Amino acid sequence: QVQLVESGGGLVQPGGSLRLSCAASGSIFSRYTMGWYRQAPGKQRDLVASITTSGRINYEVDVKGRFTISRDNAKNTVYLQMNSLKSEDTAVYYCNANLDGSSPSDRLFATRNSFQNIYWGQGTQVTVSS
């Protein structure tokens, strides 16, 4: 199975930067679309950014130009570089792995080897405050 472990959260002042990391166990990382979601108190969990196995990237409109998602398949790690942070970016950030953007062969491999369609990390708190 796959385990996702986030790190890099913390307290930062408005305008500051943080870099989140999500390390995945197992050798199937490169077959999954990786994403970052966030959930503020009392709100639903929303997509922040995602990157497919082929490198196609999608950003939520409020973070476009400020956040950058990247992945290193050799290290089984996905990153979220967050710049120009605002108070409204305060939330718990979750790492996600899913097969939605994966190729049919990758999805077939996952199914045959009893991997799940989706995995979540435990979350890391990001607080933007002065």
C-alpha cells in the first residue's frame, strides 16, 4: 500500500513563504496523479494544485501565480512551494494521490496489485498570521 507523509507546515507572516513536502512510500508513486488540498475550519476540503504523471498541472484560481507544485519521481515526493502567503491561505494542507489522470496501463497495474484509487496524507497545518 501507499502511505503519504506531509511536512513543512508551520506559522508564517503574511507575504512569507513555505515549502510543503509529501513523501510517498512504495514504488507506485510515478503512476499516480499527485495533489494538494486544503481545509480551513468550517469549510470543505478543496483542491489547491495537482500534477499528473505526464506533468500536466492545475491550480486553484486563488493560488495561481503564488504557489508552485512539482514532483520528483526518483524521490517519491511531491512539493508545494507557497509564496506571497495570505491569511486566507491558513488551513490544514493534505497530500493526495489518485489515479484520475493516470494512463489505462497505470490504472490496470494498480488494480492488479490491489492498490487503492486514492490515498490521503494526515495533513499539515499552515497558519499565516502576523
